[in-house]
Amino acid sequence: MENLRNLVMLFLLSFLTACGDKEIGNLPVYQTMDDLKGKKIGVITGAFQEALLEKEYPEVEVLRFDFDTDMLQALLAKRCDALVMDNHIFLYHTQNLKGIKTLDSSLVTAEMGVCFGKGQHVELRQQFNEFLKKIKADGTYDEIYNRWMYHANEAEMPEIQMPEDGEPIRVATNSTAPPLVFIKDGELVGHDIELANRFAASIGRRIEWSDMNFSALIPALVSGNYDMIVSGVNITPERMESIDFSDPYFSCNTLIAIREENSVGYVEGMNDTTKTGFFESIKTGIQRNIIEEDRYLMILEGLKISALISLLSGLFGTLLGALVCWMRMSSYAVIRRFAGLYISLMRGTPVLVLLMMMFYVVFAGTSVDAVMVSVITFGMNFAAYVSEMFRSSIESVDRGQTEAGIALGFSPVKTFCYIVMPQAFKQVLPVYKGELISLVKMTSIVGYIAVQDLTKVGDIIRSRTFDAFFPLVMVAILYFILSWIFAEILNFIGKNISVH
């Protein structure tokens, strides 16, 4: 009987193992894509592998990430079971990152090209194709390739003479795709950056770079905001329906990465490392995230951009809000209804959607800077809330105050400025201060339209250091300081407003 029970248990165990994951101990082992059915696989949002997984492997659950480093960290943290990534990016990121391996077979091989608007910049595209043929023939391309594919960490951008005047080429890129594009010492460098700079110099033009999320590149090009995309974009039939590609300049394999513990031959404890102390980790974090490559300069620049957008948006929104408030209190019904519609529209539209509509639709193809688009967008949204705050605070002032001012000989305007407004300001200040702080935090989304603000800088640093904790905490602290400064300025103004 005992032998029969053991035989049955052995059969059931074998059956469950055959139906599920192959395991070593309690850990599933992945050798092919078939082993990943029903598992979570990470992919970069907008990458061609995203559509490939959905079409060819409907059994897997696709998790979308904006940055390769976030995706790798998610794999290590067991937030996903595997990920797909271009081989050159994977090899660059995992030089000093333990605990990740790839399956023996690649998912797909694809070619990359420079992107141009559909039917636009035909001459520029032809010039690039001619330039590409030339540098491949004379060996310059091999020099570029070897420099960045094999020695990216030590490589330096060669001196390329670029014209200072003349019409620029507006180029969009994504700086979190090393060794093709990344930021080093505060400057864009990499295989694709050197390739584009050499091309621009060869035709006597300069480049205006814009760094944005990968998923935003093609929409930005289609909307006419840019002339080219140079950022390792794979050539696919779907993309060719919307944009034009240059001749291929690069070919890569898509690797399937898994945790080492899920690979064949893994031995538990083989990669154990000694944990460093808290203060030692803080010291290391400061060195890696702030001091190395003069990253503090990039942080200060991002802080300046965030402060500038917050300040200008607040000022513009306050002035516009005052105007909308006047319209809401107008004696004309048409003006009141228009102001009410504006407030409802701004309140009901997510700020990120509004920001992208303004950038990709309203100001598409114009020379309006992305920072100015941000200021206008946030100011318009802020105005909707400010107008209602102003209106409610003005209406809360006793009507007898206005009548007393008129009786004392003040004009209606002077009565409002000297009697009503100071009292209304005192009442609205606490709510206004809270809304302004919300505005400061809300500006953290401007990275979606290629503005290198504080949050974007934090993302760039994380993409280089693989340190999730320190950059995020640093950005949070800086936003707190920025909000505190704005709040203290308003407190100072409030204390010095006299109420008659």
C-alpha cells in the first residue's frame, strides 16, 4: 500500500510538472517562449516587439515600460517573468548587472533606420542615404560602430565642426537607449548621435536635439514637430505606413531575458553578495548619481526648468483666472456661459492629455518651444481652478463693504482694489497656495513632450546608474523644497497684505 501511494504521488507530480513550468526545486525553468505561456513579459512602450508579442504570443501578459532600466529592475524584483530587448542595449546594461540571463534563441532580427515624415523632407532623406553609402564605403561607419558598440563607457565624441548659423535640422531622440543614444557628462552621445552629427556637418547644417520618451517619438514626427528621428527605431511594415525610413544602418536581434534563477543549471546562492551598510550606500549613491559625470549640473538645470515652468504657469494662470473670474461674474449671460464652459472643459480634461494635444495638435509644426507649450497648458488648467477660487472669495466678502466704499466716495474700481480685494485675497490664499503646490508637482509630466525637467533628469540618471532609490528620493526632496519655497513666498505676501 505504501509503495502504491508513492507511485501515485510520483505520477501526479510528473503530470503537474509536464502541464506547468519545468522546475528546479520550486523555481520554474524557462528555455523557450513556449515555457513563458501565461507569464508576464516586459516590453518598451511603442517598441515593435510590443505588437509582435500581442500578435504572435497572445498567451503571454504584456507589461509595458517607458525605460529599459525600469524593465530590468522589474525583472530582478520579480514584477515580471521575462522581458524582450534589443541585444546591443541588453549587453550594455548588463555589463555590471548580475542575476539576468538570456534564452539561447532570439525572438526576431530587425533592421533600424532614420525616420522622416511621410512624404516630407524627401531631399533630406536622399542626402542621408547618400551619406550612409559613402561612410560605409570609406570605413567611417565601421569606426563609429566599433567605438560605441565595444567601448561605449570609455568612448568620447569626436570633434565634429558644426555650422552655428543657418536652418537647423530638428531631430527627436530617446536618450535611454545606450550605446545608440545616452547622456554622458550632460551631453547626448552614442552611435546614433555621432552618425547624425556627421551627417548634418556633411550637408552644412546644425542639429537641434529633443530628448523624449520612445513612445512619443513617432507621434512627434508625424505631427510635424521634427524633421527626423535618430534613435534606433526598427523598420516595420506598420511604421512604414505612417513614416518614411532611410536605408537600414543597423541590424539587431531581440533577446529574451530571464532571471538567472530561472535558467538551466542555476545553483541557489551562486550570486549572493555582501550587503553594504546604510551610510555606505548613501555615500555610494551620492557619488554615482550626483558627482560622477558632473550629474549635479544636469540636476540643477532640470530644477531650473521645473521652477521656471511652475513660476510662469502660476503667473499666467493667475492672470487668466482673474479674467475668467470677471467673465463668470459678468452681467451678460453669454459671457458667463462661455466662462463656465471653459472651466468645465479644463477641469474635465486630464492635464497629460491636454499637454499632448497642445504639443502634437495645436502647436504642431510651429516654432513654439516645448517649455512655452508647457507654460500655456498648465496656465490654462490652473486658471480654471483659480477663477472659481477668486469668485467664491469675492462673493464671500459682505456686500455692505462695497456699499460702504461707494458711500465714502470711492469709485467701484477703487472700492474693489482697496476694500474688497484685500479681504478676498486673505480668504483665498490658503486654497490658492495648495493649488499652486499641486501645479508644481503637476509639471513633472513635461518629459512627455521632450522637456528635460527635474523628473526627466531623474529618469536619465536611473537609466545610467540602475539606482532606483536614490534618484527618486532626490527628485522627491527637490520637488518638496521647490513647493516649500513657493508656499513661503505666498505666506510672506499674505502677512504683508493689509486689510482696511
